[in-house]
Amino acid sequence: MKRRAVILALATALGTLVAAGPLVAPVYAQRAARHTSTSVTIIIIRDYIGPDDFQQVPRTYRFPSTQTYARGQEEIRTNPNIRAALQKRRIPARNVNGVQTAFNGGKIVYVK
């Protein structure tokens, strides 16, 4: 008799969890989407001038073309996370040579 009661209680609990699963998943997805933000890394180019650090900053951003500079400025205008990171460090937007997207979706901002 006890064994049947335990099995019945476990089956009921499992059935409740399975039925509630589809209801819990969208709420979790909304929370995850709300808390994810693009990470922003700011690299100041003048800090990487030694021979060992030469490869740290790509040539494209050390000596930016007008197109690279314009794309970087456009990225600053459209991305509030980058603007906030620049304001936090008191870096004027005109000093940004370019913005690169990292493999994890974050942004790398190269500043002169």
C-alpha cells in the first residue's frame, strides 16, 4: 500500500513538471534576453606601441581609412552600449578609429 502511494505521488509530481515545462521555458527565455547585453572592450592604440604588442592592434585600426573611420562612427551612433562605455571612460567619439565585432558578439572599440 505504501509503495503504491509513493509511486502515485512521484507520477503526479512528474506529470506536473512535464505539463509546466512549456510554460516555464518562455519566461526563462525572456529573462535571458533581457539580461544579455553586448560586451564592449575598449583598446587604446597608443598603449600598444612596443614591438611585442605590435600584433595586438590590426593594421586596419592603427591606420584607418576613411571608410573604416566612417563605419566606426556609424556603429557608435547605432549602438547605445558603445556610447555608454565611451562616456563612462570619458572618451570622445571622434577619437574612435574603428569598431570590430568579436566572435562572441561583443564589440571591440579601437581608440587613438
